[in-house]
Amino acid sequence: MPKMKPRKSMLARFKVTGKGKLKRARPGRRHILTKKTSKRKRKLRRSALVDKGQTKMYARLMGV
């Protein structure tokens, strides 16, 4: 059987933590930043974890 190739776009968007969870960036930091408060923009800097229900599917696409 041939191996599954990982999706390169998935590898660019997500990082795997030590326990196997997927880390992602928060959306909303690209443009239209003037109307967003400093507090909101500061919180968008932090990374978040992928939802538990989607982790298995995304990990398979990444080849993890």
C-alpha cells in the first residue's frame, strides 16, 4: 500500500503539541483592526487548540 501524503496547507496552519493536540492561530487579526479594541487584539495573539471533534480528522490529513 502506498503511504498517504500529508496536506501541506494543514502542516502550515497547525502545530502538534507534546500530547498530540493541535494548536491553531485565532482568526481575525489580518485587517479591519481599527474598530477592534486593544484587549480584543491582544487576546487574538494567543494560540488556541483545535476542537476535540475535529482533531482526529485534521491529524489524519496532516499525516500524524
